[in-house]
Amino acid sequence: ADSVEVNEQGHLLIGGVDAVKLAEKYGTPLIAYDVRKIKKQIRGFKQAFEDAGVKYMVSYASKAFSALAMYQLINKYGLGCDIVSGGELYAALKGGMPPERIEFHGNNKLQDELEMAVDEKIGTIVVDNFREIKLLDHILRRKHANIGVVLRVTPGIEAETHQYIMTGQSNSKFGFDIRSGQAEEALQQLMKNPRMNLMGIHCHIGSQIFAVNGFLMAAEKLVEVLADWKKRFGYEADVLNLGGGFGIRYNDFDQPLPAEEFVSAIVERVKELVAKYELKMPEIIIEPGRAMVGEAATTLYTIGSRKDVDGVCHFLAVDGGMGDNIRPALYDAHYEAYLADRPNALREQMVTVVGKYCESGDVLVHDCALPNTKPGDILAMPSTGAYGYTMASNYNRNPRPAVVFCEDGKSRLVVRRETYADMMACELGLED
Ligand code: LLP
């Protein structure tokens, strides 16, 4: 917590707003974004492309945080977005995203979802498998429509990350395998399909990746494939999409590269490779999700009960937990936490921060050093802006938290707290 911003009272500031006041005003659990941090990432990812003078699109992977306010924000900056369901498509369109800047991902896109994408004339379907090619072709014929497609391949690269979020290896459920000739077969089907405009290829090697090397290897693999396809099939790609996965800082052990450095290293390498194989320079697309929003939000909780055994505090419980942040339970993700009213106070105790859910795995922070606390203190958990709210659940019928955007000392509620009635909205019961 040494680097956190505080006001004259020593309270944590989020986007210039006193975190203790935020908790008072909106209640807890509360997910509070510092909007400037999101903007900084947006600018960082774009700037490196601008500096390199190449054609590009930064496509925000909206599964990381798909609030209406977020689509509206990225749209202002001219970003594209990656969606993975009809629900995300619906939200993106509500948020004013231009359809041509939307790309649709997924390993089992449903007929209804594909129809919606075609009807809304979105820019790109990232084609993932043979069934999808058939299904999409059917829809396009019936609707007398065309659509842009990008072919997703698995380059056979194993990124160093948690196995649940590793996706580039050959046994991944996503995309066409290169080695076995699947990707080539898909290419041929797409090339001769007049309803699908094949724009290029895509890969995503995984998530929370710190080393740029994995991206460089992926770029190399994909450009090699393109060189081979040009020679053998006369196919030249307009688009090279290298996916997302740029790592962020959750705790002291995480040392991510700045967005700009990831991008400039990737662009440099693609330029070299394209020159080497005498290809035309494709538009480069990246799909950062976590890196765009992860470090921007801090979740505020109110501390409640504790459990001490033999004079040692084992568990300190807060008013949220696995329902608003499943990542520690699901991925063994390590977060930090400190107190909102004295983030830099001496840390006198070691606790396990747990939630209020009926589940022993409902842990937010293992081995968390904190000052002595009392019920009512506000606990701040930084770097909770990605895959927190979007993976939230109503387990135990706990309402999902509220979300605020903070900037220049002002806060704005962008997602209101769910109510008990909201949680019953789909229930029909037994009586008519
Ligand atoms: N592009 C594709 C095709 C993806 O599958 C993903 C993430 C991204 C981009 C964005 O990756 P990012 O830049 O956010 O790392 N729920 C997990 C992460 C799952 C990511 C799935 N795909 C978590 O909380 O860590």
C-alpha cells in the first residue's frame, strides 16, 4: 500500500475521491474504478501503434468488465470490442458500439447468437470450428447476407500461466489446430465461400502473461503460416489478430510490462517477419481485457466478524466474498488488501480475509497483513477491475455489488446495487 494515494486525513483516494466517503455514500461491497487508470491504458495501447505508424485496432475484450459505461467509454476512444455471447453483443450495442468494430468470439456460438450478429451487421465473426462455418453459411444464405470472418488458430504455444486460462496449446478447446491440417482445411472452406469475407487469422495464447516472448512466438508462428498459405493457396491476410492476455499487477510479485512495451515489441517483430517473408503488412489487432480495467478498480468491503483461535486471529470476514470475486477460489489468485482509512498504518496482524458465503473456499486474501481492525472498518482490495463483476454470482442470494466510476474527485454510480427483488425477477413460482 506504500504507493497508494491518500488525502490529508490519510484516507485512500480512488480517482481523487475519499474511499471511506464512497463506502458511506454507496454502501459496500462497492467496486470503485479510477477512470483515469482506464484511460491511461487505452492511450498506452493505442500510442505504441500510432508511434509505429501501422494499421491497427485495439479491441477491448469486454468479458473483463462489460458494463454499459465501459462500452460507452471505449467507444469514445475509437476502440473496438470483443464479445463472446449474444448478451455481450446486446450490451455493446446498447452502449453505442458501432457494429463494424465488434468481433464475435466463442467456441460454440449459438444459432440465435450468430443470427443476431448477422442481423446487426457486426464487423467480424472469429470463426472457431467446422460446425460454425456450416451454421453461419446457412444463416447467411437464408438472409442473403455477407459477413467478415477471421480464422482462429491454435498455434501450439504454452503460455506460462494458470492452466484454466491457458488457451494457445494444441489441446485447447478453441480454434483450428495448425499441425493437424485443420486450419488449412478451414482456410480452403472460407476462401471459396462467397458469403464470408476472410480478413485474416487470430490466436490468443492465454491470460495474465508477463513475458512478451509468448506474443513474439505467436506472431512468428502466425506469420509463418500466412507465408505458407500465400505460397500454396495464394491467400494474403489483411488482419493479424494476436489476442489479449497482457498481465497486470495484483500483488508485489507481479511485474507487468507497460502496455506500450508489449505493443511496440510485437509490432517490431511483425514488421521484421512480414519483410522477411515478403508479405503485405496486415492490420494488427490486439484484444486486451484485464490490462484495460484490472488495476483500475478497488473493491471496498466492510469488515464484520472475526474468528480467533488460541489468541490468534485466523479469519477476518467482510460483507462480500466469492460472489463478487471468485478469482481467489477459482484460480488461487493472490490479492492484496489494506484499510481504506489508514492504508499505510503499521500492519500488526496476519489474517485470512474471508467472505460471508456458506463455503469454506470463500477466501479473498490468504496471509493478509493488516493493522488491528474493528468491525465497520473499510477494507480495500485493489486490482479487482477485471473478471470480478462479470464473474459475479448471486450465490446464497447475495445481491451483486454496485459499481462507481471516480474521476477528478467526483464519483458516478454506473451500476446500481442489485436488490432482493431483482434477484426474484425471473421467478414464477408454483401459483398462478
Ligand atoms: N481474446 C480472447 C480470444 C480471449 O479468450 C481472452 C480471454 C481475451 C482476449 C482477453 O484476455 P485478457 O487480456 O483479459 O487476459 N476469467 C479469467 C480470464 C479468462 C480469460 C478468457 N479469455 C480470469 O479471471 O483470470
